[in-house]
Amino acid sequence: MRSADRPIQRVDVLGVPVDAVDMEAALRAADRAAQGSRPPFRILAVNPEKVWALRRGALPREPFSTSELLIPDGIGVVWAVRLLYGIRISRVAGADLMQELCSLAATRGYSVFLFGATEEVNREAARILEQRYPGLRIAGRRNGYFEGDGSDIVNEINACGANILFVALGSPKQERWIFRNAPRLSVSVIQGVGGTLDTISGRVRRAPVIFQRMHLEWLYRLIIDPRRIRRQIVLPAFAWKVLIEWLRR
């Protein structure tokens, strides 16, 4: 039996749930859901920074405890799952999963909605995605600036009949928005994609392939933006806590 055919196993990393999946299994689960999941199948990313934020209470726990798929977006989380559970998973980058879903949508006939980022970035990302994946139907799009509870956005998304919704509001805003509005949405799949529209549009450069293959995207981002040190200082603390948990077990 292939790994993608097995039931998805959810494990615990320092008190935070994460699914032991690879890209194939994640895409297979999303494909099944896109065919008509109700309520929507929610996909969120888990990385060491989010694990630490959840432990400190800087991120709400409810979106993560209730979402249908929690992908191991950070190599630190992949390492933790391998060490603590002996499960050989691989990293599922949210940016890569989004584009795999767009490719799938183009062949399956699913339509997508892009919600988030600035108007310029959103528009350019839509243009590039349609060009990159011939046949992809973008049923609608909306920038990430709104007032109030965003009820008009929910109505707009529902009216266009999209199957897959990509929410690019950044954390923790996107997790809160998805958790609050998912029950009212008629889409089948919702993925929180953070700053992915910025990288697709070219506004923010993604790490070169060599950094991606070596799982050092975090280092590349730190090099080009040293201010990220305040966020990435949690990485050694995360690794230490995982080692302590491994020794305790």
C-alpha cells in the first residue's frame, strides 16, 4: 500500500498537532476533499515558529486543533516527527502545496479563489498562475484589506462557486479568519498560504533551489532580512525542547 493510501496519522510535537504526511499524501487528501467536502477541508501549515507561538499563546489553538490537515511546513517539525515517532515524512511547504493544488485544479476542473495580499500582488499572482497552469480557472480574487468581520467577502466567495480558497493574510490573521468563517463558506478546500502570493508575483524572492533542497530557506530569508533574527531565535530553543522530549521518552 502506498503511503498516500494510508490513513493520515496525527502526532504531537511539543503539544502542537501535526499530520505525518508527505506531498503526495497531502495532495491526495486535498483532491478528495475538493470533490465536495462539507464543511470545508481546512489546511494549515505547522513550523517551529508556529509551534513556539502556540506554546506562548501568541497564536490561537482552536484553528489548529480543528483543521483537517496540518502540514509539516518546516524542516524542524519534520525532524521532530522523525526523532520522536520514527516516521519518515518529508517537508510539505505550503507554497509548494498551493501550486500543486493549482496544477491539480487545472486538470480536474476545480476553480480557485485568491484572497489576500495587496491588490497589486493579488492581481499579478492571479495572472501568473493562469499563465503557469493552462486551464486553471480563477473564479474570483480579493485583496486582504477589509473592515469589520468580512461578511461581504464570504458572500463574494460563495457567489463565485469556487472549489478551493487560498487565504493569504499572514499569521495569526489568516488562521483566525479561516476558523471564524469556514462554517459559512461553500468552498470545499481552504488553505492558509501566508506570503505565497508575494513570492508568486515576484514581489518577494523565494530562496534559490539549492537552499530549498538543503532545507535552508530559513537561512536564506535571514541573510536577506537580518531583522528576522527576532523570529528565528526560537529555532534553537525548539530543537532543545524536542531533544529534551526525546530523552524523556
